[in-house]
Amino acid sequence: ALEPAVLLFDEPLSNLDARLRRAMREEIRSIQQRLQLTVAYVTHDQSEALAVSDQIIVMNKGTIAQSGAPSELYEQPSSEFVAGFMGEAMLFEGRNHAGEAANNGAGSYAELGPLRVPSPASLASGTVKIAVRPEAWLIGPATAQGLAARLTKRTYLGSIMEYTFASALGEIFVVSPQVQTPLDVGAPVSLSLASHGVSVVAG
């Protein structure tokens, strides 16, 4: 029997519907682990990459942009490109303040409008990019401190609500698990950021 050193899967699930794709990627992962195979899995679907991988390599124009564990690339992207590839992160321009104490106790922080987020100590002061994932936005009453915004669109997707807000930072896409009490279009809110799903990278 053949015992290859490496198996190559090149977009194996691209023509399948969503439910079958999920089942097949679980089956591929199960077989790979059971037989202890080394598999190189090529995909443009970040959710697929996260689901089947122990290590992910993100390529950009033929060079390695970043490699590491799935959680590392998702939570700590090293560049604007990786942040955009690993999920639906929105990229905003912000200003980094290196070595200055933020309200949350971080040694360095970046400003995103009225919001402050911790930033890596390796980043110098100046213009940076701040990647924010849709699930990182917290929706509060308009009277709360934060980024003032107004709801312009909403979509019900069963287990989540998708919201689009207009703000001083531009259009903001938010995913919320609060489906029982959806916001009305036109509602004013205050947006703040969770401690996860936010990354600051060089601009």
C-alpha cells in the first residue's frame, strides 16, 4: 500500500454545498488524525483552514505572510493582509501611542476614534491599522461612553443578527447573538470593543 510522506488536498471541497462541506472537512480531519498523516491543505476559505489545521501558512504573492497555530493567526495577525484574510475583520486607521498607559492598564495603546485598544509593545508611535472582527463590537445604549452610531441595516440569520451602523469611522459591520430583541433601523447606539477580536498592526 502507498504510504506517502505528504498528502496534498487542493481546494477539495470547493464544489460542495455548505452542509456537506462541513461534514466532509470533519471527516478529512478525523482520517488525518486517525492515520497520523501529514496533509498539505490548500484553501481560500478561512473557516475551512481553521477547522482542519494544526498549522496554517498564509501566502501573499508567493511569499509567506505568516505561519502558526490557527488561534495565533486569527487572534494575533502580524499584518494588515493576514488580518483581512483570517475572517471578516474591518480595517480602520488609528494612532498608536507606544509605552503610554491606557485606561485598561496596557503599556501601549492605539486610538480608534474615542476608543482605546491595547497595542503590541513592538509598534512605534504613529499611524497604524486596527483590525476589528464583527463579533468584537459591543452594542450599548446611546447614552453610554463609546463610539456614537446609528443602525442603517439589519439581517436576521437565525442564530445571529447582522447589523450595519453608520458612524464617524464610516460603516461598521457587527454580528450579535442577541436575536430575541433586535434593534430597529434608525436606532442610535454606542459601540465599544471587547477584549478579543481586535488587533493592531503596522499601517
